[in-house]
Amino acid sequence: MNLEVDGRRVFAYTAAHELDRARATVAFLHGAGLDHSSFALQSRYFGYHGRNVLALDLPAHGRSDGPPLSSIEAIADWLSRVLKALKLEKASLVGHSMGSLAALEFAARYPGQCERIALVGTGYPMKVAAPFLDAARDNDSSAFDMHTIWGHGAQAAFAANPNPGMWMYGDALARLERLGPGVLYADLKACNDYAGAEAAAAKVKCPALFILGRRDVMTPPRAAKALQERIAGAKAVEIGASGHTLMGEAPDAVLDELIRFIS
């Protein structure tokens, strides 16, 4: 579906279902340089099992108009406006990487709009290596290579992919190559500059789940400890066979954890 927020088009995958305001809503927030299709399996499941689904393309990503948002705080504020535009009272949030920071900030800023949060592949501080930032700033294709290789566990390059017919590296590169100039850099800089996660975590009152990949080299599980300790009652699970892109590398395991947490 398409909607208008701040005078610009926003696309959200809804699993081909009309929104029903009597139903609970699950919103999905993708990571840097990606789009709504990152959560293909997980969003489709909830859309066909009694939930409203909003798998969003953030501004300047996928089918949503630009420009990109420049900070994690701006993404959280934008999400609040999306829900208001759709007249949805609240939502459970599932965020990956950059999207997980935005979900955390949203839960702290807008507790009345947030039912629960699942943070996938998260960590703090989410610093970005200087060569990666520089390549993204210069729109150098090596930034796409770094994003793709570091963003997956080593096993993703081999056969027996858990998603039939999917080439993990090729899929990620295709998404990245569709981005406009400067979009990946804006995302990475937003992650790198975000300094409010610990303060936000201390304000979160809703249920929280961390889904972490044991082979994640971008946000290893230890990088999420400080946030877990600040959210009362937070739960964490580690998926042993996954790197940073858990939704694609271990789709069934991630979905099982989300079903238990949200349902």
C-alpha cells in the first residue's frame, strides 16, 4: 500500500490485506540500505495470521520517496507520524540493525504507541568502520561489498540456502544498487552518530526481545548487553547459525521467536 506522510509517498507491504483497526498491528523496520523485503517471510506470516502488517520502506528506500532521514531520532518520529496517518493507535515493532535502534528510540519517545519491541541484530554503540563510511560517502561500490560480506555469516556464501532460490549476496547487492546517491551513507552515519540508546533503553516499559546472531561480526551479541541490562524484563535469544542478516540467514528461527513473543 501507498500512503502520504510529510507530503511524500511511503510504501508499506501489508501482506495483501486491508488494514483492520480492530486488529493488532506489527510494524517492521529494515536496516541500513535495505527495504521492506528484508522481512519477507516474517511479515507475510503475521499478515496471514490475524495481524495488521506494515513492513515499511523508510524514506528514500524501496518504493518510498526521499530524502533519507538523517538520524535515528528522526526515524522514530517519522514512524509515529506513519501510525497517526493510518489512524492506528499502537503497534508492536520489529526492527533490524538501524531499524532496531529506531524501534528502541520509538518505544522510549512514544510509549503510548508502542506495544512491544523485538530488536534483531542490534548493538550499541553501532559504530561504523571509517573505510565503510568513507566508501558510502563517496558512492563507491566497495561500500556495497563491505555491507554484503560483513552483513552475513560466512556460511551465507555457500549452497543450501534456507530460502529456496535465493542468493544471499546477490539479493543484498541488488537492494543496495537501487539506492540513490548518499542514501547508504545517511543510514550508516545515523547509526554511527546515535548516542541515545542507553538512555532510551532505560525508559522502555513495554516487553522487549533481543534476537541476536552468534556469528554476527557487525553487532555481536556482547554489543547488546548494555541495552538488555537497562530494559526491565528484557529477554534475549541467540541464533547460533546466523550472522547479522538473521531474517534471511535463519528465517524460520527468527519467525519462531517472533511468534512466541508477539502471539
